[in-house]
Amino acid sequence: MSAPRRHGFLRANALSLGFGVLFLVTLVGQALSGVSDFNSQQIAEGLEPVSLLAYVTSSSFAVDVMENWQSEYLQFLLYIVATVWLIQRGSAESKEPGEEGTESDEQQKVGRHAEEESPTWARTGDWRTALYSRSLGLLMGALFLLTWGASAVAGWAAFNSEQLGQRQDPVSFVGYFGEADFWNRSFQNWQSEMLAVGSMAIFSVYLRQRGSPESKPVGAAHADTGETG
């Protein structure tokens, strides 16, 4: 058996590094375009424009960023958990009908069924294995709650800033959860994620992207489930 091929760091981590760079580029783009739009509104209202630093540390910028982050983590959390129990016949990212559930220890290679290169916590067979078995979903859930909380704080600050600007009374943080502004901000992000995930699940049954592991092989039958290209 031949030894596995070794690749340089950049090639071996190109996907995460590439998206990391794109994330930074788009975040900077959002900051630059955001401060320009914010200052246009400031000038239109007869107010002084703000600096880039003042804008990126403001509640206006924070709420826009956090709203997007929390909706993305919600998407991943729901998709990770939902695909344990729900299937979509013909989807490359679904299990076969009849295979719903957490699967056996043998299938998951945990405890006495672990392999030599299995993670340490997958081999113990105790609470560490139980925790590690759900670690991805737990992390996505924690990140969603943290970013949703940050979005709520930033949205509350932005809402009260508008209230004061209109000579209206500010609301408490708890009171903000009863405001339509909070739920409007949340639902407008969540619904787009549900649409995207649902569309991907059904479109991937009938359409293909050659060479992508998110798609079935081009020649795979529409009914084939769990195959990747």
C-alpha cells in the first residue's frame, strides 16, 4: 500500500484559506460601502459625516454584520441536525431512505470500533465520545446564540439611537425583544437561509456540477442518494 501523498500547507488548506481571504475582502468592502452610505444619510439630514473607524465601531455596522453571521450559523446548525433524521431522496447530502438516525457505533467508528487514526475522544466510549459525537452541532449552536445575542445588543443600540433622534423614549434591552424591529431583522435573515438550504436540497437532485463534492456525479441517476462527485 503506497504512502499517502503529502501536499504543501497552502494546497492542503486552500478551501478554508480561500474563503478566509474572501471573507476579509468582503468585510472590508462592506465597511467602505457602509460608511459611504451612512455619511450620505448624515449629510442629507444636516449632520456631520463620521470617520471609517467611528463607523466600524458603531451599532449600525455591528448590527448589519451580526445579523448576517447569526443567520449563517443558524443555517448550518439546522442543516447538520436535520440531516440526521430527515432525508431527501436523490440528494448528494442526504442519507438513504431507511438510514435516518444517529447510526450504530460500528458505522460511526466509535468506542471499540474506532480505528488507529480515529480521534482520541472517539475511542474512549464514555461521556467524551458522547460529547465529541455532537461537537459540530454544539459549536454551531453556540455560535448562533452568541451572534444572535450580539445582533440583539447591536440592534437595541441602533434602535434606541433612532428613537432618540426622533425624540422618542428609548426602550430597555428586554423591551427591545417585544419590538417589531428586532423580529423583523431576525426573520428577514432566517427566511433567506431556509430558502437557500431547501433550494439546494431539491435542485441537487436533478442538477449537477461536475467535480464538486456537493453534487452527484453527472451521470448519476436522479434517485441516487448520498453519492458525491
